[in-house]
Amino acid sequence: MSNLALWSRPAFDTDRWLRDFFGPATPADWSKPVAGGFTPAAEVVKDGDDALVRVELPGVDVEKDVNVEVEGGRLVIHGEHRDEHAEERDGRTLREIRYGSFRRSFQLPAHVTGEAITASYDAGVLTVRVAGAYAGSQAKRIEITK
């Protein structure tokens, strides 16, 4: 005689189903607030020996809500985006408020200091100039001897 089971129905495991569907979070994590925010588009371009970091921040009050810092060898741009819109319809006011924080960071060459960095804002684009970021970065061919 053998103990061969032709078919066995597994017990329905609700916790496992929820973990598979929603991810590895535990039920205790479900009540925690979801990290809100947005990630602004950014590009890094070479301008001679300088690097230009452009970050799209339309509608952001850069003087009040944006910080540009050098932190641990990285250029860090972080802040908060607030968007408030009010519209009146049929004698009622509809007000929408959206907000969220953002953070972008870029590795800096070891020789760059905070004094080499300037920032400006125009037409919704934050431009950060990293002076001398590409200085001395030309490839040099090394001769191979036999």
C-alpha cells in the first residue's frame, strides 16, 4: 500500500493571497501613509568643462520650497511641490490642493566643492552649474610596450 495522494486541495490562505497580491508589506503597514510626491524630470549636459543639471520644476516657488545642497560628495536637489487650484461653478467653489516632496541627487567628481556650484531658475527650469566638473577628464592613451 502507498500513501499516494492523487489530488489534494490546499487550504485557502488569506494572508498569503494578500501578500502575493499587494506585495511583501505586512497588514500592519497597510495603515501607514503612502509616500507621496513626484520625481521632476532632470538632465545633465556638458558645457565646456562645466556640467549643467537642469530640473523641471514648473509652478514651484524655488525661493521658499527648493534646496540645492552638496551632501557627501553628491549634489542634492530637494523640496516640496504645492499646487492649489480653485474654481467656481454654479455658486460653489471647488478647491484642489496637491502637494508632495521630491529629491534628486547626482554624484559629483571628487575635486568639485560647493563653491563651484551655482543655481538659477527661469521659465520653470532650475539650472545648476557645476564649474569644472569635466576639467581634466579627457581620456589619455597609454602606450603598450612589449
